[in-house]
Amino acid sequence: MNGSLRAACLVVACLLSACALPRGAAIESEVVNAADAESADFSVYPVTRALLPTIAHWPVTGAKHYGWITASAGSSSRIIRAGDVIDIIVWDASENSLLVAPEQRQLSLPQMRVSPAGSVFLPYVGNVQVAGNTPETARERVQDAMSAVAPSAQVQLALTEGRGNSVDLVGGVGAPGSYPMPDRNYTVLSLIAQGGGVAAGLANPQIRLVRGGSIYGTSVNRLFEEPRLDTRLQGGDKVIVEADERYFLSVGAAGRESLHPFTKDTVSAMDAVAIIGGVNDASADPAGVLILREYPRAALSAGQRGPLKQRVVFTLDLTEADGLFSARNFPIYSGDVIYVTESPIGGVRTVFGLIGTTFGLARQVSQ
């Protein structure tokens, strides 16, 4: 058998076995056609304009959703609360004062902690309620109480905020710590600014506000874009700044196989394709981009409010205008897998490459 005949035989053998050539990913039909089997535990949905309104009612998966508190206006003054410390100085120039000696003319009452009941104890007077008042109003209340024993007395009052009038800034900033509230209009962004701003390198930084037994959450960028959400803080609040923990995966004939953190609050399928570096030009099938997602059992529905099965494969066709536009409006959720299938003609390309190589070798042998 001469070299040319051997080459021809090799071509035939390659064409017959093209489907068995090594590949980096499955072909789309190999994945989605399995959904037609009775035993299939997943369903397939092409991402089109018609599908988008339907999946808008389906639950968000992969990450816990936090609500947020809209901003509201507050007083620009400070308010005394239980646990705060006040310093009181009483000035009295009367000759027979019960409070001060003639040569002193003043009585200093430093570091008086406001009781859980909201009062402080004053000599000859008793308990005076100060919590819930501004420092100026509290000064007037103390002076009125003192007038019963010292009619000419004048009072000075200084406030040092305690834990009840402070907020904690935890991580993700230049200077975390406990910060006294300067007034009732102290907001989340004001606190972050006072703490040195968001630390560099945090991917899509998130804010968690811990208040009482509840946790609220949003992103820093969202507060920048919607100032009405820059909520007022309350004493005892804890603010945590952290990187966005959401991610998605890319595998198969993708431009890059990796774990990808979310770069913004909402990532579309088209955003995800760009983040993974597109599809592999040499082997990928742009009409066979798959998004694998698993829904909780509670989301299952025979109607329009949920998928038919927990495991869902969404198919993207990036060769059609409807597929491209729909991909821009299809949301990616944390934990999604972007699987780029291989082109069905990839094996044929490989065979033709082998053909060219084989005939080249055959010519060399026959010479």
C-alpha cells in the first residue's frame, strides 16, 4: 500500500471517529437532549424575550437577601441617653450657699453617669431626669432643680456619649472602632467617611447594619447612587463593611475557567460572558452557552411562579439578536455555573487539520 492510499485510509478512519476525539467540553445537544428523558431531573429554558417576564417572578437563589432602611430626617442636636456621662459645674455667689464654700464659689460634679432610669443624682436635690433631652435642655432642668436650694445658682453641663450614644464600625475601613454620634443626623456614609473610607481592594463592598436583633444590607455603590437610602444611625448600631461574597463559575470552552466574584450589585448574563473573557474562538459554540442553576424545593411550581424542577439549565444563543438582548436582561445569581459548550464542528476542524498534516507527510514519503 503506497503512502497516498494509507493517507486516504487514515482520513476515512478519522472522519468515522471524529466524535471520539478528545474535547474540552460537551456539545450542547449532549446536555439539553437529556432533559427529554423520563428520568431527567432537570428542565431546560431558552433565554428569550418571552422568558424574561416569567423568571422575574422566580425566587433569587444562592445568597441571602437583606432588606434596607430608607433614610429619614432627624434633629441636628445631641440627645442624652442612659449610660452617657455628664460633667456638671454649679456656680453660686450667695453668702450662705448650701452647695459651695464662700471661698470656692463653684461645685464640680464630674463623671456623673446617667442611670438606666435616665437620671443623675444631685446633692440636696435628689434624682433629676436628663435622658431624652438635649444637653441645653438638661442643663436648664438641672438649674431649675438647683434653684430650690440655691436660687442664684447657675449651671454648666458637658456631655460625653456612652455606648448608648455611639455606633461601632467593624472592618472594611481605614480605621474601624467605636464612634460617638455627633447628632441625630449621623448617617451610614458619614460614619464610613469618619472611619477613613472603604478599604481598597474590596470587590463591590457591601454594608451590613446590625440593629437590635435584625441585620440589614445593601452596597456602598447603591448608597452613593440613591442618597435617600443613606439611613440615619441609632445608638448601639453596628456597621460592617465587607467584600461581596457572591460569585459564579465558568467552565468548558469559556475564555477563562475560574470562580468570578460579583463586580456590581446586578450581573447580567452578558456581563458574565464579558467577565469570563468571552468564549473560546477556536472551540466554543456561541449558540450553546448554558447557565446551570439549582432552585430550592420550595420554589417548584406548575404555574408561572417557579421552575418545574429544582435543577434548571438556561440556554443562551449569542448568534441571534434576541439572544443577545435577552442576555443583557437575564440576571446571574450567586453559585450559577456558566458552561460554554464546544462547537459540533470542532471535531471536523480537528480532522481537517489532521488531513492536512497527513497529506503533507504522505507527500514527503512519496517523494
